[in-house]
Amino acid sequence: MDGIIGINKARGMTSHDVVFKLRKILKTKKVGHTGTLDPEVDGVLPICVGKATRISDYVMQSGKRYVAEVTLGVQTATEDAHGEVIDEVVIHNNAYTEQQVDKVLSELTGRIKQIPPMYSAVKVNGRKLYEYAREGIEIERPERIVEIYDLTRKSTLYFKNNQCTFNIEIYCGKGTYIRTLATQIAECLGTIGHMSDLTRTESGGFKLEDCITLDTLHEIPFDEINNYLQPIEVGLKHMPHYAVDVVTSKKILFGQKLKQVSPPIEDETVMTYNDKVIAIFVPDDKHPGLIKAKKVFN
């Protein structure tokens, strides 16, 4: 049993919970997720099975799409709806316009700086930030650059109970914290806020409508589960591809280096034969003019 299965993760479960349950359902230990999804967040979680676990890192690098709710007027310790409220301000009716929000979203599209939240799994000095946070220790966090490909408002502005809420859709690169993005939106509007709801709608080549829940999968006869596994090609389609002929494919499978191709391979590139992935190649830094295999799929 090899391939990638798109799971529609329910809220209240960790990514590790999903892997644990899938190992029982699929009757194999060779199961791995493609990046954690917070317990309070539902939606797309691609899971690699069998030989596909070798590409989990590459699946994680693909773009992700989310639908989030932003609430202005309340700041929490975790930057989401499940943390302790640490500050509140009154948001009067019609305090902001849709045009103001859209302008901010446009300004936050592209390459932006983020500081990971204290309640996150980012490691500093060998410890995860949430471990410091649980001990009440505030620590300097490394700034990072993330990529926001598209950021769009998906609802009108709702003013209620001295707060303002609206929905946004985010298409972003690896390492983006949507919780932090929500607080950044609030800051750009001159107020405070948090992410009050989040669903991941796309990741690793899977859309929400392509995914299956664990409960549904559990009811499927074991000999039919393979029908829900997608080939590794699905998890690598976001990467550059280069098609080779039969002679070159044999050289690759025998572990040989190749002469640089045209256009030249400058980054990790998927090598295919008959539309099937056979290897991932990179430039050979020690031997200019050659490329070599980083992974070969026999």
C-alpha cells in the first residue's frame, strides 16, 4: 500500500492522532503526515503511506490555502480563539470599511515578515516556543520571511458585541502562521485582533472536496482503500519537472550522474519517464556541468 491520501481532519484531533488511527485502519506502520495542523483547525491533511513517506518533506513545501475568520477588538495569548484574552477594545459600528480592509490585505500580499507566536512548535535554543510559553517565559523569537500569494476578503464586515469579524481566504507558502497574519491585519488597521476560526482547504495537491474523513474511511472495506490513495506524482506536481527518454531513465535507476540539461536544472527537479516519477535531481556542486540524484524511486 503506497501513495498519498487526503484526510479531512476533524477538529479536536492532532495530526499525530490521525497518523495513529490510520496505522490501524491501513494495517501498516509506514504512515506519516505532511506538517501538523493544529487540533482546533479542520480541513486538508495529506498523509503519506508506504514508499510515499519518502516525499513527505516535498509535499509540505507545496502551497496551502485557508479560509479564516478574523475578529477585531480582542487580543489573545495564542492569537486564536482558544487562548487567554489579554486585551480588549471597543470596535464601534462601521469603524472600518471594506475598502480599508481590502487595502490592508493587498499590502500584506507578497513576501512579508512574521514573528512566530509564542504558542508554536518553532524551536529556540533546543526547546519549542510553546514550552517556554507554558512556563510563562517570554523569549526573543526569530523573524522569518513568508510568502502570501493571494489574500482576499470573502465576506462583508459584521459589527456585533463591540467587535468586527470578517472572513478571508489565504493562499500561502510553507511556514506561514495564519494566526499571526490575523494579528498583523488588525495592527495595520490600527487595532487588535485574533484569528477566530480556520479551515485548511488545500494542501499538497489535495483540495477539501478531494479528501475523506477518518470515520468514512473506517467504514470502507480494506481491499477498497487503495482506491483512495493517490500516486506520489500528485504530491510532487508543484515542483519543476523534466521528462527523460528510456536510455536516460535506465541511467538514473542505475544511480548514474547525468550531464546538465537544457534548460539547466538549478533546483530540485522531478525526473519523469512516461509521466511516472523516477527520481529527484539537483545540480552537482562538486562537478559543474553534471546533475545528480537526491532521491531515486525504484
